[in-house]
Amino acid sequence: MKAAHNTQPYIKYIIFVLALAFIGIGLMREEQFVVLKKAVNICLECIGIG
């Protein structure tokens, strides 16, 4: 059973690097402002203010 655990230990590092790359791309495209705007609109609609 331990063989399955140690067969590909590098995959978690590859996924981590890809996640950082996608976060960086999103920040360069300034998508955080779009996400914040949508979050505020959804929140205001749920409360019933907007």
C-alpha cells in the first residue's frame, strides 16, 4: 500500500506552481476587481439593500 503513496510525490508541487501561475495571471489582468464587484453585488442582493 505504501507504493501508491510514494509513486508521484512531485504532483503536489506541480499543482502548487500552476495555482500560483494562474493567480499571478489573474492579478496581472486585474480580475480581482471584477470578483470583488460581483461579490459586493451578490451580498447586497442577499441582504435586500440593492
